Amino acid sequence: MNMANQLRVFFRKPHNVILVSLAVLLAFLTLFPLISLMRDTVIVHPSEVMAVRGAKVGELTSFHWKKVFLDGDTSLNIFYRPFWNTIYTSLWSCLVSLLLGGSVAWLITRSDMRWKSFVSVTFIFPYIMPSWTLAMAWRNFFRNHLIGGAQGLFTALTGIETADWFAYGAFPIIIVQGLHYAPFAYILIGGILRNMDANLEEAAVILKASRLKIFSRITIPIVMPAVLSTFLLVFSSCMSAFAVPAFLGMPVRFQVLTTQLYRTLNGLNPGYGYIMALVMIAIGTGILLFQQWFVGQRKSFTTVTGKSSNIALVRLKGLQLPISILLVLLVAVIAILPLITFAVESFIMAPGDYSFKNFTLQFWAGQGREDIGGGEPGILLNRYIYLGLWNSMRLSLVVAFLSGSIGALAGYAIVRKRGSKLSTLVNNLAFFPYLMPSMAFGAIYLSMFAKPVLFIPSLYGSFALLVLVGTVKYLPFASRSGMNAMLQLSNEIEEAGLIVGIPWWKRMTRIIFPIQKSSFLSGYLLPFISCMRELSLFVLLIVPSTRILTTMLFQYNEKGWSQYANAINLMIVVIVLLCNTIINKLTGASIDKGIGG
């Protein structure tokens, strides 16, 4: 058979056509932008002509690399100090999330603690809500006169003014990020503990082993792979976080890589920012490779015996009631109190004055006043808020449709051609965006599409650029959902339709998709809800005509209009929780059951 006939036979199979098309498309949308980013680290940008003396725009230069890494105090302030702050806060945030999430997981699965159902459901709320929710709540509650300009709720209630280090900087960033990702640790570690073979612990009890020895010699080694996976994923997420350090670090000029990236790309030295984006991508890739290597090394911890359902719960005895009450109070503080602070702060006229006479509806339904917020009306009467809401909703819907559809096709083709080099290539390319921190990913597309590329005109400032970035960034969610759906489906089902002559598109829409509807739907739902609460990915790409609710909240906060920011924040949280609840009731899918972030 000659080459032409081989190609004809190859492309008669729909999954081969899909794989080849996706390989070309994803290589252009993932590898080409990375090459473009590397190029932008060694050329002179228009805003840098004055800094790089004698150079012309577009010329090759090593100026950025020397300034970032080899220029003494300048390098220390530009890169090394923010880099250390990033590593420091990320490591301690991981420790907080593992200790809290792992402890709650053990108490719920292995002890006789009370009110388990309430704690289990409420504890995941901070993970469903946007990450900056707790950051704003912390600032509302603990801000002080020295930096915040007005006292917070804590000072108003107790008369005690918080110290600068407690209100802003590294400490609150660590606590807030740790609390946000603690539910993630709870979900992963709790799943391992819940499904762990109880026979192992029962055998140890029979042999008179102490509870401490059982915990240290059996429980911890079994959950260690989950603990390390959680540690690496949380570390990667904290490293790429922008909103929490921006809200809690900028008042005291505590810079991390993401906030420094935002500052440099919006300033006169974008070349510095592109180098930082490259560093963050390299760290993210290294973390994933290490995680995959470690999981491959720990297969010996898999238990293959029959699982006993007779789990002997640890009796807390006299500590049962105190621990149960403490946990209920904790989940109430981190899940419910933030919403109360947003509501209170959005109704007060003068920040710091919580007397009843200072409460107002101005920031919700008031007409614009020149002495308040630059004449901005309340958010319910503000056309810019409705424009932002409309942009957020349509962006989320379009991104969900595109990434969900492409992910479903990718999952179908990858599984049908599983084991081939082409399938492996497409699978890796589809997952590659997950390795990149959101801020760095936005920087890559800003670098690439701010000018015409091949047959594509400049997309800078366009809604299409937001759609493109969101679709590619959330493709890993959708492709994993598509793969999971197809792996559960036998080939014989589609082959039966093929035998009777049913076209491929009809097999997909009438047979495959209806059978695995719930699995495929999660590939649409996760991108929708994640996009609704996203800030880091879009903050570099927004112009006034394309602003969305999350970037508007950030801009109001930067201007010091905290009442508007709190009102918008409450609106976003309510929309996200409402969407999550409706989706969960209709389909059984939920953001907390997915990859999330």
C-alpha cells in the first residue's frame, strides 16, 4: 500500500482526524506562545528604549537577564526578594493547609466526633469560593489605622488595634492561603482515609499496638502519597496566586513573583516580567514532574486485599464535645463570617465607623455623588457593573462551550487511539496549560497576540483574546472529563452503531454523549464556574470595554473604594455559590468535585 492510500485510510477514522487537528492547534496555542515568551525576554520593548541606551525596538539584548539576576540591589528588589517571599509563603501555606485539612479529614473519618455532616459540607465552602474572598474578609476584620486608614471590625468590637505584621504581609497571606486550600487537603486525604483497608488497623489492634503506633506506622505511610500530592499541588497553586498577595501584601509593599509580574508588565519594564513568567513556568513544570515521579515510586503502598467496613472509630471521650464545638466554630468563621464582613463593609459610609447612623444604601442603590467614589452610583444602578456582569457571564459561557466541546473531542480521540505516540502528544499538549501559573499564562498570550501573528490580527484589548486564553487554560479540566467518560465506555457500543452505518457525528450525539452525559457535562461546568471567579488569568488582558466583575473588584480596591469592592465581592460569591448549587442539583456535578483552584 503506497503512502497516499495509507494516509487515505488513516484519515477515514474520525479520531485520527481529531488528533492531527488538535496536535497542530495545541502546538500553536501552547508551544508557540512559550517560544514567543522566550523571545520577548531578549528583545527591546517600546517602553524600554530609554532604559536600554542606544538600542532600537525589537533588537536583541541581554539587558533584562542581567538586571533581573546579576545587578546587585536592583536584582534583589526586582527578583530575589519576591522569589524568596513566594517560596516562604507557599511552604508555610502548605503546612497550614495540610495540618488543618488532614486533621479534619482524620476526625471525620476516624473519630466519633459530633456533627460530622455539617462540618464536612461547610468546610469545603472556602474552596468553592474565590481565593481572594478570605483575603478581603481578613482585611475587613483586622485592618488598622496605621496603614488601612480606618479600623476594622476586630478593633471596633474589642478596642485592640492589630499590629502591622498581623494585618498585612506574610503572616495573613500564609493563613488565608492555608485556609483556602485546607478543604483541598481534606478532600484528597479524607478520600484515602475513607477508602483505606480497615483490616490493617484491626490487625494492629489485635497485636496490642498503641493508637499512636498505629497512626505513625500504618495510617501515615498509607496516606503519604496523598499528602505529598496535596503538598505539591497546594505549593504550585500558592506560588501562582495573585489576588491574596495583592490584597494583603501591597499595603506594606510585600511583593511576590505574581504581584511583581503584574507591576513590571504594566510598567516600563515588561522584559523583566516575561523572565519572571518563564521562571514560574519552569517551577510549575518541575513540581508536576516530581509529583509524577514520586507517585510512580510509591505503588507499593496500594492495598489489594478485601476492604473491611468495620472501622473502629477512635473515642475522643471527654474531648469529644470541645473538639466538635471548636470545629463547628472554625468552619463558621472561615465560611460564613467572610460573607457577613462583606455585607457590613458594603453598607457603611465612612470606613471604620460601625455605628448604626453610619449605615447607608449608597453603595448598593444610591445615585452618584462627587464626594463618594468619584461620582459612581451604587452597584445596582451602575451600568458599568452590569457591563462587567454581562462580560463575565458571556465569557464564562463561551469559554465553557469551547473548552468543553474541544475537551470532549480530545478525550474521545485520545482514548480511541490510546497508547500511540500521537495520542500521548495530544494528551500532554492538552494538559500543558495546567502547568502554567495563571498570571504567567496571561502574560504569554499578551506577549504573543498583542501584535499580528501569521494570519491572526492583533487581539490586544479584544473579547476574543479573553475567550482564547480562557479556553486554552481550562482545556485540561475538560479533556480529563472527556477521557474519564470514554474510559468507562466500551468500544462495542460505538462499533454496533458503525456496523449499521450510523455516521460518526450521529454516534457522538445520539449514543456516546447521552450515555456519559454527566461525565461530559463536568467538562463544561468546571470551566464555567472557574471562569466566573477568575482574576489572575485576565487581569493583564482587560481594557475598559472588556472588564469583568473580578477585575472591576480589583480596580475598585486599588482606588480605595472598599465599599464598592465589598459589594461586588458579595455579588460574585453569591453568583458562584448559586451556580454551583443549581448545577449540583440538576446534574450532580460540583466545582468541589473537580480540579478547581
